[in-house]
Amino acid sequence: MRFAGSFTTRLSVVAVLGFQTHLTAQQRYLPIDVENGSRLYRSNCFACHGPEGNSIPGVDFRRGLFKRVSDDDDLLRVIANGVPGTAMPPTAINDSGRFALVAYIRSMSESAKGSGDVVRGRALFEGKGGCLACHRVNGKGSRLGPDLSEVGAVRNAPYLERSVVAPAESILPEHRFVRAVTREGSVIVGRRLNEDTHSIQLIDQDEQLRSLLKSELREYTLLTTTTMPSYQDKFSPAELADLVTYLLSLRGLESQ
Ligand code: HEC
Ligand code: HEC
């Protein structure tokens, strides 16, 4: 089998390089292969597997979740032969195309894990960053900001990085702050948790859960600002990578 041979040769060259220079996991494949793979993925696989690689139940390229594939050789085989008896078709494509697809699929899960160090990231989160002053992770910290215990399961690396360096850019509707003035004139500012036609529930500045009836309010405004400061100048790029890697590792129950 010609393709198996050429693939193995290429892999072992990469393995030796990795051993000598301690390349990070992300550099295991050449960027050019990942790029070619991305192109091939878009034209051959995207329609079924989706942009994030998680559209098929039980298969998730970002999380490295497969049904029966365990190594790169299995991946190459599945791409060539499909999975008989399922909608996964064989793909007629040459060796380097298949290799590029594997490189791309692997890169999806590697960038999903982050390029930094989880332990250092956690130290920054709890120490220098002071993130627990507003956020809660697995029962520890504050409720002023959203609970981040599962943030790694629902957000990707670029989004998380933007959240830290430019928080005001990306406030989700469910994390908006509200300012309410009661009939008696007291002002309550807090993070909105729920809202229906008659009432709103929020976490106020003392971390207390408050439920307010709209009919008893004199004023009610949805704020477009956030209390989260930008960390643009506080972290070096390496620290930011560590922090994002830590956030990506937070996957709620799944990670425990
Ligand atoms: C017509 C839809 C379709 C297309 C196109 C498609 N797939 Fe799939 N793929 C599937 C389905 C469905 C499964 C799940 C098969 C099963 O149940 O085991 C799957 C499974 C897989 C798996 C996982 C096998 C396992 O054991 O977990 C890999 C890897 C995969 N596809 C890669 C690709 C690649 C790469 C391409 C593009 C070259 C591609 N697929 C194109 C539908 C598709
Ligand atoms: C002063 C309070 C405060 C501090 C300190 C703070 N945050 Fe936040 N953070 C918030 C609030 C409020 C939100 C929700 C509104 C928004 O998106 O800005 C938020 C949102 C986020 C989000 C987006 C969550 C999502 O699901 O979209 C992330 C990620 C995040 N913060 C990470 C951090 C990290 C990491 C730190 C420490 C380096 C930190 N925050 C420090 C208040 C804070």
C-alpha cells in the first residue's frame, strides 16, 4: 500500500523533529498541510460534519471524539473507505490530500485544547488576574459575573481571548446588567438572570439574588456596559495563552 508507506515515513520525520526540538503539539503538522486540509474539509466534509466538526452525533473533531477511530492510520482508513453501512462515504482523494485532512482534523482538537499551560493558567486566574472576585468555578468564587465552570465546553479559544482583552465587545444578552429604580427611589444594579413580562431576576452588587416586579419599578434600563475590566495590558501573550488554555479546560461535570 503506497499511501500507508509514504504516510509513515512522513510521520516519523515529524516525530524525530518533535523529539529533538520539543515542538509543541500544534506544530506536529506543517501549517501548509493544515491549510490544505482546511480547504479539502470545506469542499468534501463540511456539509455533513459542520464548521466546528460536531454536527454528527458521537463524532466531534474539536473535542477529539470518535466512534471507532483511535490513531491517525484509522483516520486515513475512514477517509479512504468511509464507514460501510452509514452515511459516511469513501472519499476519492490522493495520499497527500488524505494526510492534509488528518492534519486539519487533529489541528481542530489541538487548538480546542489551547496552546498554553493549564496549571499556570489556573494560577493566573486565581492569583494575578483576580478573576474569582467576580467569577465562580466549580463552587469557588463570586456570583457577580457569570459562572465559568463549563465555559470551555461552550466557547472557543478566539472568543475566550476576546472576552479577556476586550470584554465590552462581547457581552452576551444573558450576561447583561440592568439598572432598576423602585417606586421608593432605591437603585438596584445587577446582572440579569431571567426576565419575563412581569418580573426580572438578578444578582445584585452584594451577590444577592433579587426578584423584582416590573409593576413596582419606576425605571428599568438594560445597560450596555460590563464591570469586567480589560486585561489587554495586564497579561503577556504567553500568559494570555495559559489563561485561555485553563478556561478551555473548564468543562463542568465532563471534566471531573
Ligand atoms: C454525507 C455525509 C458525510 C460526509 C460528506 C462526510 N462524512 Fe464523515 N461521517 C458521516 C457520518 C454519518 C459519520 C458517522 C458514521 C458512524 O455512525 O459510525 C461520519 C464519521 C466520520 C468519522 C469518524 C469515524 C469514527 O469512527 O468515529 C470521521 C473521522 C469522518 N467522518 C471524517 C470525514 C471526513 C474527513 C470527510 C471529508 C473527506 C467526511 N467525513 C465526509 C457523514 C459524512
Ligand atoms: C469586576 C468583575 C470581573 C472580573 C474581575 C472579571 N470578570 Fe469576567 N466577566 C464579568 C462580567 C460581569 C461578565 C459578563 C459580561 C461580559 O461579558 O462582559 C464577564 C464575562 C466573562 C467571560 C465571558 C463568559 C461567556 O460565557 O461569554 C469570560 C470568559 C470571562 N469573563 C473571563 C474572565 C477572566 C479570565 C477574568 C480574570 C482574568 C475575569 N473574567 C475577571 C466580570 C468580571
